[in-house]
Amino acid sequence: MGPRTERRQQHGEESRRRILDATVEIAAERGYEGTSIALVSERSGLPRSSIYWHFRDKDDLLAAVIERSYHLWRERLIAAGSARTPDLDRAGALREITAAIAASLLDQPEFLRLGMMLTLERRPVEAKARELFVGIRNEVLAFATREFQTMLADVSAAEREAVARKLAAFMLAAADGLFLAYQLAPDTFDLLGQFELLAIVVDAAWDRLTV
């Protein structure tokens, strides 16, 4: 790759980043319906032609915002998971897991905020961004289920998958609710403390489901 091609590529990546950053700001202020290519052009300082060079339309642009945010969030969560304390008992492991999730949500990841907005909106034709978010949520659910299956090594194979799926679905739904509550009152809602309670509840549910 020659210097000119490399500079062109770097310029393209920088333009794409500016477009995505501007879209995040506007979507946070105005939601899906209030976001437009014209506003993104104005906020990013780039012409509409540059935006359409990278993205087909507004929906494609918001899908890219969700995808970028999700990958960054997932990398942080995986890094936190790899630093977990070894040989903890179940209650301790659950506390560490929920604390890592809570810490990742304090950054208010765009994919989750935008995804929740889109999930509550119904259209005759489903938006690509909404479809992408649903796929991401299913991916997170599958990952959480696998993690619980690993932790349920002492449970019979016949029960393990069903119990893991129930625990994962409950934890994910609870995390959604806690994140929404945090959005409503970020200055007063104790997100970390509520996730500590979630760890206790999941631990108790674990005992109930594996009797």
C-alpha cells in the first residue's frame, strides 16, 4: 500500500468515525425518528455525499452505531471476565459477574440505549438497526447461557441447559430493567448496589432451580 492510498484510507476511517460520533449525539438527543442525514451532516461538518459514501441510509447508519458500540462493550466485558478471581465460590463468582456488567453499563453504551428505543417502536417494515439489536441480544443470551452451563458442572446434563437458560434469561431481563431505571435517574439510582442485589437473587434462584 502506497503512502497516498494509506492517507486516503486513514481519511476515510476518520470521516466514518466523525459520522458515527455525530449520529450517537443526535440519536441520544432526538431518538431514531429525530435523527436525519441532514443533522448528521451538520453536526459532523461533512457533506451528505460523504455520509452516503459510507452508509446507504439513516437505518444503515444507526445499525453501524449499534454494531460499533456493541463490539467495544463486549471487549470491555470480556477483559473484565478474564481478570476474574479464580476459585471463588458461587456467590462470589456471581458478585464479580454482576459487578462487571454494572460497571460496563455505567458507560451507558449506545447500542443498548438505541436498541431499547428501537425495540419499543413498531413499524410495518422492521428497521435494520432494530433487527441487528435483537440479534445482538440473542447473542448475549447465548453467551450467558454457556457461562451458566459451565458453572453448573455439578448439575445433571439433563437439567443443565434448561436451568442455565432460565438463569441467563432472568439475568438479562433484570439487567435491561436496571439499565432503564438508571437512565431515568442517573444521579440517584445506585446501579452497582442494585446489581449486588441481583447477584443475591440469582444465587437464591439457582438453589431453587437445582433442588
